[in-house]
Amino acid sequence: MSHVMNTYGRLAVAFERGEGVWLWDTQGKRYLDALAGVAVNAVGHSHPKLVAALRDQVGKLIHTSNIYQITAQEKLADRIAAASGMDSVFFCNSGAEANEAAIKLARYYGHKKGVETPAVVVLEKSFHGRTMATLSATGSRKVQAGFEPLVTGFVRVPFNDLEAVQRVAASNRNVVAVLAELVQGEGGVSVCGDGYLKGLREICDANGWLLMLDEVQTGIGRTGRMFAFQHYGVMPDVVTLAKGLGGGVPVGACIARGEAATLFKPGSHGSTFGGNLLACTAALTTLEIIDSEDLCRNAAEVGQHIQTSLKRALAETPGVRDIRGKGMMIGVELDRPCGDLVKTALEAGLLINVTAENVIRLVPPLVMSRAEADQLVGQLAPMIRSFLLKAAPAAA
Ligand SMILES: *Cc1c(COP(=O)(O)O)cnc(C)c1O
């Protein structure tokens, strides 16, 4: 029996090495990686610049402490501020921790305004993490079941429904912030409407709420811009990051602007590992590579190409309900549960993922080329067609 706690349904494969969008398992079999460690390996596997920077840093120092000055952390914060237009950054180690920081920030902000039981508006089908506060914020009973009592102070509304947020504003004086994903990743790759963020900004301004965006999955070039909010010409007050930020090394961030940027004082929040030398070197180098290789543009163009090619290949395929996404965050919704496709694809040397039971999720490394994208679609489209012929349609 394995001594690893049984918290994951794992596939029977282990990888040994990688290069760009390719992975090799311990038997030497090659796979095209359209999952990137769930939107983590932004610059692909074993990027030579990232490998060199990490090797160099490990040879000098891995960790000191936030008790001391950390130059790489200062530089990384400067770089994130410049790329986002935000003011200050708190560093942590994961997406859940980044959202914990945001939720704490919102509560702190509320208390400062004299709200004794501050609440945060969250969305249905959202995913914010597995810690107690973030699973309470998450809009999925599956994530919460068995872990009650949940953390209170969240008010839930449907995704993409501004009127529902308005109704909360009119009736609930405890609300101090909204926490939203602009493309819901775990929720099935659902993209918010064009006017949604602007509408949220207006409601937040009218009520003195913080507009907080969970960009743990959408951030760092994933949607074809460095941050998903940059598609909409609207500035948020708080943004959370993690997945792609360190190119595979665990690093998360909660970034803030304006009043929210200066609320925390020494002692308000902290993390032992957060923003250490290894993590900051990984993130700085990842961001440098994204800029120097123009990977946001690549994600936009190749991502669009994948979507268009899939639409063409699967046009008039009964059972394909929708193909959607932004940049290199793409979902193919089928009319039935399709978790079995993950194994079929694995056997064929293709790494994909299924979320929300019936949505195939593609979040490849941002370095994927057009030719590699063609290979992906060339393999995936026939696989979907034959799955739909074999698998029984949903009863519904
Ligand atoms: C993955 C994810 C998280 C949780 O990140 P962890 O690093 O697993 O804690 C939070 N929010 C979103 C939108 C995510 O995709």
C-alpha cells in the first residue's frame, strides 16, 4: 500500500523528462502536453533559460527569510506592478494562499470601514482553493461536502449576472468586496460576458467594495494577455496569481492597488516560504521569458487557432455542445460526461483534462507552436468523434 495519502485519482503514468510541450514517461513514451500541469508550465518543460536561472540560484541560496531584505522579491514586485498597473504585491506559495490573502484583505478593509461582519460576494461554479476559507468561497458542493462548518461571510450569486450583484448591493450592508474569475477554469471554462467586468467595477465603486479577481489560472499570459482583466479595460483593486507565475516552482501572489495596497502592516499577514529566493528567481525568469518570446501574443494567436480548428473539425458533430475559451484556455463541452476521454488520450500520447464532468479542458504551455497545435487538434478531434459514437448520451 502506498504511504501517500489517497487524495488524488491518479493516472498510471509517471514522467521523467520534458522539453517544450513534450513529456516522456519512464518507459520512454512521448506525450503532447495540452494540460501543462494544470496551467502551470507556462513556458513549457525544461525551458533552458529557466533551468539555467534556477541552477544558478540554487548554487547560491534557496531560502533566507522575510525577516531580511530579498532583492529578487523587490524586483519581482516591480515587474508585476509594471505589468499589471497595480501597486503592491504579497507573496505566498499557492493559489489558495493568494485567495486567503485577498479574503483577509477584504475583511480588514471592511473592519476599517466599521463593518463588523464583512462579507464577500462570490460566484456559482467558482473555484478558489481547498483551504477552509477558499473552499467556503468556492461554488461547488463537492469541494465543501464533509468539511462543514464552512467559513461564513460569503454571499453567492450566479456567474455573469450583474443584476444579482445589484440585488445584493441593495439588500446587504455587510458586503465589502466581490471575488470573481473572469474565465471559470474548474467550473467548465466559462467566459464572462464583455460588459461583465465593467458592470462589476461600477457596482463596486457605487458601494465602496473592493473588486477582487482570482487570476490564479487566467493570469500570466494564459488568456492571451498578461492578465485576463486587461481584455476589458477595467482596473481591479485586488488580483490573485499562482499557477503559471513560477513556471512550475510553487509561488503565489496577491496584488493590490490604491487603498487596498497599503492596508496590511507588519504583522497583518505573512508566510515563511512566501517570496523566497528560489520562488522569486523562478517567477522573474518566467516573466522575462514570456516577454522576450512574446508568449502572450503566441497564446492569443495559437489559442485562437486551436479554437477555430476544433470548431472546423467538430462542426456538425452531434454531441459537441460548445467550443469556447480565451487564448490558451479552451473548453470543449460535450452533451455527456467524458472523463473517460482522459485515459483514451493518454494511451494515444496526448495529455488533456476534463472538468465539470463534460468539458474537455486544454491549457497547454504558452510556447505551443502552430504546428504542435495542429497535431493536438488532429489527434483530439477524431478521438472526440469516436468517443461520442461509442459512449451513451446522457439521459438528460
Ligand atoms: C487552481 C486554482 C486555485 C487554487 O490554487 P492552488 O495552488 O491549488 O491552491 C484557485 N483559484 C483558481 C481560479 C484556480 O484555478
